[in-house]
Amino acid sequence: MLVPVKRTISDVLETWVADPRQPLVLRGARQVGKTWLVRDLAARTGRDLVEINFEREPRRAVAFSSGAPRRMLSDLALALGREIRADKSLLFLDEVQAAPSVLPSLRWFAEEMPELPVVAAGSLLEFALTDEAMRMPVGRITYRHVEPMDFAEFLLAHGQDALRDRLLAWQPGEPVSAAVHDTATSWYERYAMVGGMPAVVAADVEHGDARRCRDRQIDLLATYRDDFARYVGRMDTGILDRVLFAVADQLGAKFVHARLGEGVRVAQSARALELLSKARLLTVVPHSTASAPPLGAAIHDRNRKVILLDVGLAHALLGTPAAALFPHWSELGDAARGKLSAQLAGQQLRAQQPGIGHEPTLHYWQRSGGRPGEIDFLLQTNHRIIPVELKSGATGAMKSLHQFAHERKCRLALRTDTNPPSIQDLDVRTTQGHPVQYRILHLPGYLLWRAGSLLAVVDP
């Protein structure tokens, strides 16, 4: 069972259906809800869903070999024994990586039948899309990226529409009552234990049992690990397994290949990261020099952090405890809270990007030359680089943030902690005595899903 809640990306998909269109390819990890989104899209727009799963029915690929869309639809309608009308149907090609010859044929729909909505998706689609032998119809298809459910969607799934609306209506500078802050914090702590994978959220909505949710998270992890054998290239699945556990162990810190232990070379570890990234089980967060936008223009490939697809996977990999009731954040140890805070923040900051066209990205910064200094994440808004500092509690020094603001002439920063939201204009000195003035937006975790829009409001 999946929770029947409208996802944020649903509005983007409805807009795509309403206008002349190119075929749409949905990208994202297994089990993030791509198939459900397409079925829901057809229901919301009153379209007759024509769904083909190429893993279950590989012979259906034959219908797409002619290169003529109307002939393709005619052959497909005959094979399925049903009518397919461009003005009333939605064609859904699921698990399309199992029929790679179908992907290039999408160009003909863009050129000759743009009135028919065509959606393609697949659990390991990224491997097909990056295959050098695959001739993708460049410029004739469009992409959307599907992430796990964010905190706002989690609230809607639990019927907390009123709380979600209150958080959506909040504007920087407005006070947040203690009741709203406490309620939102409690629900965010629950989200921190459940995560955003639709099947786990559905289990939480239906049963409200932390142990059952943890079992579902472990089941999902087992499903992903079973997929390891299907990844392209000659890679020992045991190395993929070790890298995945190492990512969970090093959340919030620079990823160090040497910490995998004996028997795994750096090249093997790097290749494993690449494969797991293609499977969308993790996101590599490169170090940017942050000297000027765009952030990806100057990166150091050797320095990188890595976050997982979802915090639920972190729980399954780290083995955090799950009692009958959801534990409060304070019941977890400092080390676990730090790792999970980094995962949650990265996950939320990634999800609040629109996911249109290019894949959402994250960066971080660390000082080179021996002196300590690190900025947990970097965002780019209004052509400006925004440093993001994470705290798992209510307090903590900001030495690196002050120094970064001074060196990069930064006028705006974001800090997330457990305090109510606020804005602060700082006039301080760095540890080297340099004066620095900048504005900082303080957001608790439960508002990180709005980080981009809120930063745009307070940008001086």
C-alpha cells in the first residue's frame, strides 16, 4: 500500500500533460514512487493509462521497432486488445531499461505525435542512459527527477495539513509560537526516524509502529543489495556492500576510501561509489572552491562527502534502535545525531530543488593548506553562494562560517539547529581578528524543505 497523497512533483507533471510536450523520462532510485506518480497522474488528468512493464512483458518492445508513432500505437493497441487515443490516453513505459531499443524511438513521438503524453521510467534506468552504445534522442525528450518524500509530503501523508499550511505560510521575521515549534519538532523527529521512502511512510501511517517501520527499512536495504548483482561492470558485490556501509559510517564527514579497510583499493572504492550513485542509492557531494558561481565550475574531485538516498537507509545500515514507540531525538547518541542530521539536511536541501532537467546537486567547502575549516553544504540562489552550517542541537560555534563569510565576501548564510526560526544580522570578528558583517537565517530542520524560497526572501 502507498499513501494516496499528492506529491510536490505532481504539479510539475500535470503542467507537462497540459501543454504540447516531449516524451518524459522519470529518473530516480527504485521505490521512490515513480510508478505510483504516473498512475496518479493519469487519474488526476482523466487520461486512460496504457502501462507496459518491459521486465514482465519484454515482447512488447517489438511494437516500437517501426519508427512511426501511429504504426507503433496501432500495433500496440492490437496486441493489447484495447483502443489507444492520443487525445485521451497516457502511455507509460515502465522498467524501460529492460528494452533499451525502445528509448531511442521516443524521438518519433516528440516529432510526430506531441499530443500523446509518453512517460518512461525504470529502476536501473541510469545505467541504460549512460551506456555509450545508447543513442538517446537528445533535445527530443525531457527529464524529471523523483526524490523520496520530503517533510511537507510526510505531514500530508499523516493528515497534518494544518501544520504543513502553517509552515508554508511562515515568513522570515515572523514569530513562531512555542506550540507550533514543539509540534513541528515532534513530527520532524518522527520523520527523522521514518524517512521519506513511500512504502515506509505508508507503514507508519497504517500502523504507527517504529519496529515495523525499521523492518521495512531493512527490507528496502536488502532489495537494493540484491540489485548489486545487476549492476554493469565487473565489480565484486562485497565491495559495493562495504562502500555502502562506509558511507553511512562517514555521514557528515569527508569520505575517506582508506577507512574501508584492507582488501579494497582506492580505484575499486571510487568505482563502487560511481555505480551506487548511478543506482541513486547515494549522492556524491564534491568540494567546491566556492570562489564564484556556479559551484560546479571549480571542484576538487578528491575531496567529497557522500549522503544516502534516504535517512531510512542510514538507520538500516547504522542499526539505530527502534522501540515500540518512536524515540525522541535526545535518546540517540551524539555521534548518531550528528550523522543523521547531516543526512537529513542534505536530503532536504536536495529535495527542495525543482528536479527539472538537470539532477539536483549539492556541494560543500573545506579549507586547504592545513588550517581547519569546513562548511557543511553550499547552495546557490539568486546567483549568490550561500554557506550552510548544520548543528544537531541548539548551540554551537560558528568560527568556520565567520571565516568563510569574510574570505568570500558573503552577505547571507543559513544555519540549521533545533531553535525556532529567526534572522540575525551579525557584526563579528574572525579568529584572525578580521571584521565581518553578514545576515544569517536560522531554520530548524522542519523548515529546510523551504530553504531556497526563504533565502530568496531574506537576500539583502
